[in-house]
Amino acid sequence: MKALSTVAALVLGGVLLGASPAHAATGEVVVFKTELEDLERYTDPASGSCHRLPATAHVLFNMTDTEVRIHPGTTCFAPGVPVASDRGWHAPPSGLFSFSVA
């Protein structure tokens, strides 16, 4: 039993010490809403960050150097659809979607 707890402590310590610091993606995530609204811009979004899409969002453009994910729901908790760099994704207008940065 002691050996098992020692192994668990070593694994946990390795995970904590090996965790890399968060960094910002370079570029912008741009959200087109409607023809009457300004573009929504998220400049250099932090890795691991979660952003709720505006209620009138129609298209998300990933102009960063990393992948982003569009999630159902507002908290980025549910699995998301990957959107590669220099690609876009149709975001159904509802205010019930979010995106996260890899």
C-alpha cells in the first residue's frame, strides 16, 4: 500500500512540475455577427481561455497560430469542434455557444 501511495505522489509531482505555463495564441479570433454590428475581435487570446460567443454570432474565423474549439454551451465544458488556424466555422446565432483556445 505504501508503494502505491509513493507512486501516486511521484506521478502527481511529475504532472505538476511538468505542466507548461499558459501562453497566448498569436493573432485574432474574429466573430462576424450581423451586417449592422462591428466584428467581435479577440486579440492574442490566452491558451486555455474560454469566451462566450455573442448572441448574434454567425461565423467564427480563427486567424491565430493555434487551434480553437467551438463548444455547445457557454462554459467550454462540453467537447468542442476544432477550428484550425486560418479556417472558419459557422456558429449558430443563439448566445449558447463558446470557444476555447488550445
